[in-house]
Amino acid sequence: MEHTISINAQKERKVTDTKSVPFGKIPTEHMFIAEYRDGAWHEPQIVPFRDITLSPMALCLHYGQTVFEGMKAFVMEDGKINIFRIHKHYDRFMKSLTRMCMPHIPRDLFVKALHQLVALDADWIPKEEHGSLYIRPFMIATENRIGVKISEEYLFMVVCSPAFQYYSKPLKVKVETTYVRSAEGGTGAAKCGGNYGGAFYPTQQAQQEGYDQILWTDAKNHEFIEESGTMNALFYIDNVLVTPPLSSSILDGVTRDSLITLAREKGIIVEERAISYKELERAFKEGKKVIAFGAGTAAVIAPIESICINGTAYNCYIEKDAIMYELQNDLLNIRKGTTEDKHKWNFIL
Ligand SMILES: Cc1ncc(COP(=O)(O)O)c(C=O)c1O
């Protein structure tokens, strides 16, 4: 079925000076909204950004049936606009929805919604280096019912916000060996709200101890690195780029996938395998150069300055010639259109 999106456009709000505003704080002028009921999507529309009303009995408020995505649009060197890897984000969104028993959205509706919304609010995309438009598609369960059940009604919405660098400096992280973010067979591979709410307390504890982020470990042994905050974790030791393999407990990061693809193309050996904190500890103790970084849409790459393992902080290599900056530049050049987009990652409006 072809979906026609009705558009109620306004041009009233001025584009705000976005550089000094914290990530995700200002919405652009419009949003997309569609309602699911009686087994189908209805009234897809782009409207001026506004609040929504929900019954206090809406299921999403009680049982966490919510899923979201996070992706970015860029102004390219030639002035065209590019939504990066729209189809991979769509695929992941569908996987998350399946895991949370939520209805899928037709691909053409998803693509059209993002295309039309981003085109309408294109003047909100910062053109400066590291500027982008953060796009947040999400779905919530809206059936009014206090009872633990799968909702029969949903809202699918897309909002956008101008974005710059997520972290202003390299991170101090701690290997977490008490709390877990998710376990094998759990919802870690789904981008559902509960994963994040559950991570707040351990992250707050770590921040009170002076760390910026946590390196999560596996739920069984608290030994193997999983990921960090809203990023996948990558390490470059002995000329090999190592990252934990995809599993049911970590998110299949689009940035992770992009960076390891680019790394392999440069001839770098990439290993997707379990990496124990003991292996990291050994490398540090042997005086090896350890490069560690997070990879995610919001931050792109976040260099890690130090890793605390069982109370001892070890310094990582973060000088300008570290491999992560080169990989980041390769990625940025594809997004900007200054190098060939061999894998058709750019969705150009
Ligand atoms: C838990 C988690 N891991 C990893 C990532 C990185 O994924 P991506 O590169 O697709 O943004 C994110 C961000 O979406 C995340 O929330």
C-alpha cells in the first residue's frame, strides 16, 4: 500500500543558534506522527512540533513497550542533504520492534516520513564541521489499559534536533563488574527504552566516582567487554582492531559496522571476538600501546583516555595519529560526499 503523508507546514520559528545548546534539547519546527489501530497505520502526517496527549492508562507508561532509533542527516560538500544509512537503521528498528512485540512500519512509509521531514526542516541542519541533524524515530504503546499485555494501539513519531559533538573531551571509563546492562537472551540488542532506564543508576554511580562512562561486561562472568553507554567499544592493540561480536546482549551499532568495514578496506585486521578485561589489563601491564574508543551515531567516535580495571586506571593512547581519528575522517568524508560512497550508505534527498 502506498502511503501519502499529509503535510501541515509552518515557517514561524527561527533556527536557533544551535552550537551552545546541549545535545537533543531543541526540536526542529516539524515532526511526523502516525497512529496504529485495528491492525493498520492511519493518518501519517507531518505537523508543526507539538506536545501529544496520552491517557495515564497508556501501556507505554507502565510496561515499557517503547522502541527508538537514532540517526543523522548531514549537509554535504555540494549542499545536498544526506541521511546516513537509512536502510540499516530501518532494519534495526524492525528488529527492535519484533523483540518488543510491536507492529512493523512499511519501509516506504519510514523512508518517506524521514525524507519529507528532513527536507522540510533542512535549514535546521548545522553546516559547520561536526554539525548534523539528529533524527529520532520512535514508537510507543498507547492502548489505554492497566493490565500487563501487548498493546493493540501505537504511535510512530519522528522528531529531529540539531546536533554537534556529543563529548567534548576524551572519556575516562570504568570496567563495570557489579551491575549489568543486559544479559544473553535479554533485550540488549533491541533499542528499547528499558535498556537505558536500567543503565542510569550504575552510570550515575560511576560518574560520582569520577568516570564519564561505564564499559559494561557480560552478565555471566563480568569478564568480557560488551559496550559503553550509547556506543559500541573498539580496541586497537598490536595492530589489530578488536570489537566484541554481535550477540543478543549488545546493540548492532551502525557506526561500529561502518568503521569496521572501512578499517578492513584499509587493510587493517579486524577481529569481532570476545575481549576480556584481563586481556586489556595484560596489554597495559606489558606496556603495550592500547587505543580504545566508543563508536555511535551521537558521538561518532569517542576516544577513551583511561580505563579503570578493578580500581587501577590505565592510560590509553589518544594522540592525534591514533587510528580512530583516521577512521572517523574516512567516515565523515563519505558522508560529506568528498570520497566515493562505495557501499551506497548515503541516502541523498
Ligand atoms: C546501547 C548502544 N550501543 C551502541 C550504540 C551505537 O549504535 P549506532 O552506531 O547505530 O548509533 C548505541 C546508539 O545508538 C546504543 O544506544
